[in-house]
Amino acid sequence: MADGGRARILLREAPAVLSTAQVLALSEACGAKELREGLLAALDRRRRSHAVVHALAALLSAAFDRAALMIANDEDPATCRAAMDIVGDSLETWKAAAPARRRRRAVV
């Protein structure tokens, strides 16, 4: 989505003229399944119910869309990437801390 026109068409104009089902189909064709699969692999088994993965994927997808719109509106791409890196790092940190969380719950 490096092209601002593409981001505008896909993220602003398409939802205005397409049905929700059509917009979701576009999202599905553009990586939604892969995002869910990555989250399934990354999340602790107890946290990866279908509903949780679906919700988290939708939230992350919206964050990526928002970052693309910010860049399309001439905001600093490096700043947007840095912010998205923090989101990714947070997921990695959360996964790395999962064994400690399990141990703490077992003790309580």
C-alpha cells in the first residue's frame, strides 16, 4: 500500500461503495488468513480460541490499515513503522512471558 492512491481507494472509497461482505472478502484475499495462522502459531494454546484469534486479527488488520492511511496522508512512514514494530514486539514479549505466567497461575 505504499501508493497513497491505492490506500485511499481500498481503505476509504471501497468501504463506501461495497458491502461489508465484499470488503471482508477483499481483506480475506489480501492476507487475513495468513494473519490468523500466524497468530495461532504465536499465541499460547490457552489463549488461541477461534474467537480470540479472529478478534485479534481484525484489530491488527485495522491497525495496519490505519498505518497505511497515515502514510498515504503524508505522515512519516518511519514513525508508522516504528509504532507497528512496537505492536509486533509486544506480541513477541507476551509470547515469551507465557511460561512465567503459567508458572505464576500454577502457584496461586
